[in-house]
Amino acid sequence: MISVTNISKSFGEGAKRIQVLDNFSADFERGKITSIIGGSGSGKSTVLRHLIGAYKPDSGKIIIDGEDITKMNNEQMNEVRKKFGILFQSGALFNSMTVEDNVALPLREHTELPMSTIKIMVTMKLEMVGLRGCEHLKPAQLSGGMLKRIALARAISLDPKIVFYDEPSAGLDPISIGVIDKLMIDLSRKMGITSIVVTHELPSAMRISDKIIMLFKGKIIAEGNPEEIRNSQDSRVLQFINGSPDGPIPFSKSQKDYGEELKEMSLY
Ligand code: ADP
Ligand code: MG
């Protein structure tokens, strides 16, 4: 479904220039769940932003459903984006709107369907995430896990072929993480949705993934099914699996400041 060949990306100029992705290549198989894992600052979100066309690589190709998106202008990219659903880390629901209106938003924007049909479709999506009956609630009345599920209902409202998940379990309790994991698996297995998950939650990635790609400083250091990752002898992979502070991956800070975080959020 998605094939990435040798993409590289640097930010900044001169001495401040940092290479965030270094010849990254990967295939994301149709109908499967592929997770990208790695420590903070390893380049996971940067990969995701390239896949959704928010960033253009300095070099390399990104083929989605047969088309190279690196050559596309905004208008062409918007057409491709209709195949996507994106579950943002923040959820990004509108607090002033009901659950029903939030989930209906993409249907109102991108289709000409009558309101009565849209209502039925919204109910179906809410049923899929196990929250039928919540139509008239406002986001403030829902728990973190429920908000994520509503955001997921919205992400799949246009029946996308591909769903991108950015840190879907961030900030959730273990039970809610389990619920989201199961939903991701169901969408993949029952609906054939191609899923790309960016996460630093290794246990979750182990449960849901058909394939795991592990990033370290913008390079792939391990790739395979959960069993293969678990059996890896690479010291960097072992450190990540064991969560140990000492090892080849330094105990480090994010290089970001808040200005950059804000800039990032507006890119979605
Ligand atoms: P992760 O999601 O794995 O935590 P990111 O992909 O967000 O990592 O970031 C990897 C590195 O790229 C970080 O050092 C970050 O500061 C840098 N980076 C990402 N986007 C930009 C940008 N737009 N401008 C400058 N640096 C960036
Ligand atoms: Mg990130």
C-alpha cells in the first residue's frame, strides 16, 4: 500500500543542520498493522508527517497506492488524503460541538450526503468504537479513553483505506490502551484497513503489530514481526525492550522547544 525508498530529511542550516531521517526505506503492507517505534527524537513523527504529505523529503520516493506523493502539489495531495484517516495524538475534537457533530465533520465537508444519511453513518461509526448512544454528549463529559475512541470514529468516518495513528495510547490508562489496541486490530483484520502506528509504547506495539520498525537517530535498527524484535540481540533494541537507562541510547532530552511543538501541531 505504501512504499518508501531512501528518504532523507535534514532541518536547519550550517552548523545547526541536523539530519533527522537518513535513507529511511520501508514497506507498509495492505491490510496490515505496521508500527514505528523508537525513543523520543528518533524521527517517528517525522516519518509520519512525510507519509501524510506534510513534509517533503530532501531525497527519496514515497509511493502510496501506486502514486509518488513527493512530486505532488497541494491539490493532488488533498485527493490522496481522502484515502487517509488520521488519529492525532491530541485527539483534536472540538469542545463546543457534540460527539455527533464532531464525527460528522468530515462527512459534511467532503460529501454531499443529506443530514439524515450522515446521522446514520455517524451512529454506525460510534457503534464500531463501542460508543453508540453518546451522540449528544460534549467532549468535556467523556473520559480520555472515550475521547480517543470518538476521535477514531471521526478518523474512519469516510471509510479510509489507510489509518495513521500518532501515539494512540499516550496519556491513557492500561485498560483504555487495551481497548484502543483491540479497536486497531479489529479495523485492520475485519475492515482490511492498512494501519500505520507511531508509538513509544513497546508492549502495545508487540500486541497489535504485524510488523515493527524500530528507529534510532533516523535510521532503522530493527525490523520484523514482534517475535523477531523480541529475539533481537542488537544492544539498542535490547535497551529499548528492557527500558534500561544505561546503554547505547543516551538518557536524553528532547531537542525541541515549545515553539517547535506548536509549529508541529499546526502542520497536521
Ligand atoms: P519522535 O517523534 O521520534 O519523538 P520527531 O520525528 O518528532 O521524533 O523528531 C526527530 C528530530 O527532528 C528531533 O530532534 C526534532 O527536533 C527534529 N525536528 C522535527 N521536525 C522538525 C522541524 N520542523 N524543524 C526542525 N527540527 C525538527
Ligand atoms: Mg513524535
